[in-house]
Amino acid sequence: MQIDAISLLLPGLLPGMYRGIGFHVPDTSSESGRRVVEYLFPGVDAAAYDDFGRAPGLVYISGLIIGDDYRAKGMALEAAFNTPGPGTLIHPWLGPMTVIMEEPGQIYFSDRELRVLRFTAAFKRMTSGGGISGFSSSLGSAISTMVTVASLLSAVVGTRVISSSRGQAVTRSTRVVTEAIGSLTAPADSRRFLPRLKNAIAASAPSTPVALDGLVRSTAALFADVAETPAVSPAAEATIEPAPSPQSLMSMGADLGQILIEASRDAPADADRALLVSAAAHYLAQGSVQLSYAEFTSRQEALSYRRRMTDRLDALGDALDVLVAVTYDAETSAMRRATRALQAAIIAEVNEVVGRLPSVVTFRPERPLDAWMLAQHVFGDTPERIEAGYADIIARNRPRHPSQLPDGDIEVLR
């Protein structure tokens, strides 16, 4: 998207962008200063002060989106506001910066301003070394970059492809994404998630690449939802809906991205390939968000999820090599860099915790073995762990009866 050229249509307004969503800025302000704490003591007139460093710069933006596709861009902007982690804001005066949402943004529609969307948002600038608790700053930055370049690749289809081919590509790509979601198999702990995902993708029928990107972003954001433990326990009679585990959301996001990558290889036109690759990048990126919240039980489990995500990103890079049209050279190059950065961030994220996780030991008994005897053999030095180890052996190997473990390798979590 050439944001510098947009301002020619609206003299006096400067263009900006947040997570790949372009807009115009009639008004903006920012805060800067130091974090100063004042101490007042009884009987002492002079106050004491402590300097706690530079305050995080707050940036307030009042933006406009004008055009026939203002509703579709509104959906994309809402999905961008709901995306966790830091994002890239291109400020019309201050340039690009890494920010997080200070508070929920507000989006306005009015019957007195047709084809116009207004919004206000407050962003907090993130300096180097800053981060979000439970969310790696490097991983969050890599995910944000991937989401931005994926939206840019989709937006290019709307500006550089003729209208007839563009409309057909959007229709075909929407059908492929819908069928891909319908073919997913939900893990046992996320059966309620899949109907939500199917209802979200069927909520609208996009007719432009921007509308399709907004729909994909809104559905991909569901994979980044984090289930927080409430501070107050629910009532005894309340019905509690179990939230899907981070591993399940990550697996479904990776599988969905792989299905779309494979579909892009057989796409009839480059416009279809660009839209499907963009959608796959969104689902892979948002699924990677769960990596920071997953509680792995063993080193082998953590390494298997790391290998799954990096393999899917390798496939995404191969799909970009198939997209050889000169029209998308700049955007595909940016996505290749974002793909490598996301792979590196995922590897670093897993490597931080894999050394602290227990390892899975494999036994190969020569005769039928009782699960309780095996638990006593492995955890005999720590009797308090025998019962938990016995339960884990049964859950991990699923024997028909605990006294008759199946033939072959028996896995035990040390």
C-alpha cells in the first residue's frame, strides 16, 4: 500500500498506519516526560523527589478512514485493536514506532457521514528492552511484523490487480478459507472453539481483498485469545465452559495455515496465491501467540511444538517462492524476512523453557509389566511422587488395564 499517495485525495490530512491498516490523521498528540515520585513528610516543608526514569510516551490519535470499503476496513481495524502484543504504528509526524494499546480504541460510524469511519486510540510507546508479562517482546514484535506484512500483501491485490480478476480471486479464496476451517478437527478440550470459528468465518461474504483480510484477521484473532483465571471463584451452580488449551489453539492454527499453504500451490492465479498465503500467515502468526502461555509437561512436547511451527513457516517460505509475479516482489520479500524473524523468535521462546522441563524416559520391557511396579521403580527414591507418576504412566500410555502395559515402548515422565 502506498500510503504517501493517499493524502493526495484528502488535502490537509496526513496518512498513518497501524498493523497494516491505513488511515488519515487530522489530529494527534503525544506525551513525554519523566516518572517523578513526590514524598511528603510531616513537619517538613520541602518535598523529596525520586526520578523513576523516562515515562512511557503516550500517543493519542484521532483517525479517519474514507472510502467505499470503510466497513471492511473498520472490521480490520477492530481485529488489529484486539490483537495482543506490541504492534507497529506509522505516525504521520514521528515515523514508525513499536506500541501497545494503552486503552481500548473507539470506532465511530454516523448516518451524517456516509463512507466515513472515525476512531480514536491511545498507544503507549515501547522502548528497547521493554516487554509484556507472559509475552516475549521479541516474539510479540515478530508476530506483529508478520501480521502487518500479511495485510500489506492482501492490500496489494486490491490496488494492482484489475477489478474482474480481483473479485473472482476474492470469491475463490473465501471459499477455500471457509472449506479449510470446516475440515479442521478440534482436539478434545476445544470442541466449543471450532463452532465459534465457523460462525465467525460465515459472518460475512467479502467482495474486496481488504474485506477478506479483515475477515481473516478477525477469525485469526480467536487463536490469540488467552483464557485468564478469574480472581473470584464462580458460584457452585454456575456452568463453567472449559477454555481450549494454548497447545490446542496453536495446533489448530498451524494446521489451518498448512492447509491454506497447500491450497495456494494449486491456486489458478497469482492473486489467489497472494490472498491464500496472506491468510495462512495470519493464522500461523496468531497461533504462535499461544506459545508464550503454553505449559509444557516435558522437553519432548515443547520441542515437538517448536518443530511443528517452524516447519509450517518453512512451508510458508516455499509458498512465497511459488508466488513469482513481479507485482508482489516487495511484499513477498518483506514476508520472507518476517518469516525468518518469527522462526528465530519461536526457537528462542522455546529454548528459554526447555532446559527447565522434565524429560520423558522410554522403557522397553521384555515381559508384561504392571504400571504400579514401574512407578515404584522410577520414583522409589521419592515416595511422594509415586502416585502422581503412576497416574501419568496410565494417562500417557493408555493401557487396557493398569496391570498390563502394552508391548513396545513405555513412556515415563521423570
